[in-house]
Amino acid sequence: MVVQAAEPIDHAELTLDHVSVSFPIYHGGSRSLKKSLLFRGTGGRIASDANKRIMVEAVRDISFSLKAGDRLALIGANGAGKTTLLRILAGIYEPISGTVTSRGHISPMFDIGLGIDAEISGLENIRLRGLILGLTPDQIEERMIDIAEFTELGDFLEMPVRTYSAGMMTRLTFAVATCFAPEILLMDEWIVAGDAAFMMKAQERVSSFVSKASILVLASHSVEVCRQWCNKGAWMERGELRAFGDIDGVIDAYLEDSQKDQKEKFQD
């Protein structure tokens, strides 16, 4: 169950209490499919439910609490459950057990291009994307000049987005995605946007954007980004929480274990 406080808040909070998520697999013979999944080393654990369906236990019994000022890095190999956990926090996946309790508006930054309509103008898309982000029409208009100037698209903002190059589209979506001050910010990898000329400007903006968040939860494979931006770490492995605590301690333990695994594989 996902619970979000409705009243205005002074301090953001995010708590997981024994949260688990499993996905049933409906196709294929149960015995052969189970062997196939095990052979591929799927991130979650394989189990069966009461109806003897194969279940992938993507996240198992996760508990932790975050308060204002916390920046949590989700660390682990591909398939460890990091993205699944982010989607649980965003309310996309419903836990089969346990609860997620939040105080503060949750802003997922999984796809900054979500909601873009190629047939309408850049300005109209700014308004549309702003609504998806939870901004009111008045809040969008207050930010319109800043967004337009940041994109450097000029008169192209009056034109349909289908006429934009990939770089122009990136400038538009990035500017809108980073135009507000998030309370609880969820990021699946660090945002990198644009060509070389735009990159420095974009990184300064995203740094300011992240700094404004009351709570940050970031899933990333970059140890450097995690150390720079996070004060806490959650090491996930096969859907379970292997370690939680100070970012440097968690990263060091993860890297040491990874090196040990590589050494054992090399010896084998």
C-alpha cells in the first residue's frame, strides 16, 4: 500500500516498511521457463504462488526511512531491483506487502520526454509537460520566460515539435523537466542533456535543480556521481537490501564484493 500525506508539510519524509513486489509470469512451461530464468541470472528471485505460477520476486522486504536533506543512492548490478524500487516509490508499482509512506510531493524523473506531442508547438508542449509534472497553469506561465530563454530555441518554439532536430527536442524537454523545485525527487540515472555546447549549461541547471530537492533517491551505475551527490547508500542485490548507510561505506563494501566476484570468476 502507498500512503501519501495530504496536508501541507514543512519537512519531507519517505519511509518503506517491509516492502515487497513480485511479478507473475504467465507464458511458457513452468519448469523450462524457471530453468531459463535461473540460467540468465535474473535479478529477482524465482518463486511460485498458490496457483503454481512462476513469480519473479523483484523486491523483497525492503525497509528504510529518509528525511529532509537525505540523498540516497541506489547501488547494485543490472537486475538488482533499483529501477523497480524507484517505480514503487513513484506509485507505478503497488507493493504486494508492506507500505510506502511519503510526506511531500513525489517527482519521478524517469523520462523527461514524457507527454511531448509532436504535432503542437514547443510553447504548447511546455504547458502540457508542466501539467504532467504537477504544475498549475499559473505556475507554468510564471516559468515560461525562463524555460524559453534556457532552450535558446527562439522562434522555433512557435513551430510544431515534429520539425525539431533531436538536439532541439532535448533542449526543450530538459528545460521543462528542471523548471521547478522538487520535494521528493526520484532519478533513474543522472540527467545528461544536449551537445557539447549545451552540456555545461545543462549540468549547471541540473545541479541547481537537484540541490533544491528536499529528498533525492538516485539509481546510478556511476560511483563518482553517487559519492558527489548522495550522503546515504542502499546496496541492492537480487531484489534485497544488502547494505544501507553512509554512502562511502556502502560503496566501498559494494566495490570490494564486486572485485571479489570478478577474481573468483577469473580463477574458475
